[in-house]
Amino acid sequence: MGVVSAVPVPQPRTAVPADNAASGRRSLAIALLLGALGAAVVLIASGQIWAEGTAAVGGGSVPLDANGRDITGVPAALAVVGLAALVAVFAVRSAGRLLVSALLALSGAGAAAAAYTGASDSAALDEKAAQTTGDAAATVEALTHTAWPYVTAVGSVLILAAGLLAVGYGRRWPAMSRRYERPGAGVAADGHGPSRAAGRAPVVDPDRPEDLWKALDRGEDPTRES
């Protein structure tokens, strides 16, 4: 009897590219949600009352308060920077995208640190106390702080999380369409390699002015012989 050799059975390929694309879409959606929500929370919360107190005037006292932007304008400013970075992520590729993603993460981290520090700050109310009493040495009394600085810090952490997602998964995200690229460098529908139609230049009839204008609009020389 002859020896029967075993024929290897081909194994089905795992859909790694599809999985990568799916995870990229999920991370993109989550990052956009976190970044936009975090920036909105920071901008709203930083405009609320962060600290309250009183200043002694004569035989009585005057109530004072300070919102987040009186205490520190850093969180609101960094939230705007974070929003700009979140949009800019789609306009750049490769190393540029990584740098913008890092800027997004740093914006969130910086805003969180500033909000946390401002939660116990009294300088803004001391300044208001000095202006109200006319005494440069006056300080605020009965100082209390609200929860808004911590709400601002939470929003900042959301921006930070969006930045970390962009750093980790940004390379899988789509970029802005290259609408103004040189004609003839078309891309196939599957996104890999040039399309078949890219190699065929439209026929230009020199006796038809509209063909000449269309050729010029495509960046072609209508007088060049094909």
C-alpha cells in the first residue's frame, strides 16, 4: 500500500483589519464624546461661583463671591485649546497627529491641575475684600468653597481621557479628504493603491472650448499630445 500524505487544510484568516477598523471607529466616537463633553463642562463650570466669603466694613460685613474665571482662567483657556486640538487631529497624519493628540491630553491634565489648585485659592476674594474696604491689607473672612472647582476638574479629566485615546488609537482614525491633491493620483475604492480610472486621462478635443477649460481645471496641459 502506498503512503498517503496528509494534505494541509487551509485555515480561515481572521478579520484583523476589520477588527482594527471597528475598534478605531469606537475609540473615535468615544474620544469625540469625551472631548466635547469635557470642554463643555469646563467652560460652564468655570463660570460658576467657586468661592464665597465676607469682608468687614465698618460695623458690618459685605458678602463677596468669585467665579472660576476670577480665580483662574487656565481651565477655560485650556478647554478651548483642547477643542481646537480635537478638531486638528483629523487634519494631520503620522507624527503630526501624535503631537496634536499629546497636546489634547496635556490640555486636559493642565486644566485639571489648575481647577484642583483653585479649589482652595483665596487670592481672588482677598483682592475683592481689599477693593471693597479700601484697605490693601484686608482679607476675606468666613471663606467657603463650592463644588464647582471639582466639577471643572472632572470635565478636564474627560479631555485628558480623549487625548489618551487619540494617542493610543489615533493612527486608526480617518483624516480629512485630500480634495486638492494632484489629479491622476486617485485611490481605489478599497483605499489601497491607485484606482483603475486614475490612469485614464479624459480625451480632450482641441476644437471644443469646454474640453480645454476642463483640462485646465484638472491641471492638465490641453496642448500636450497624449
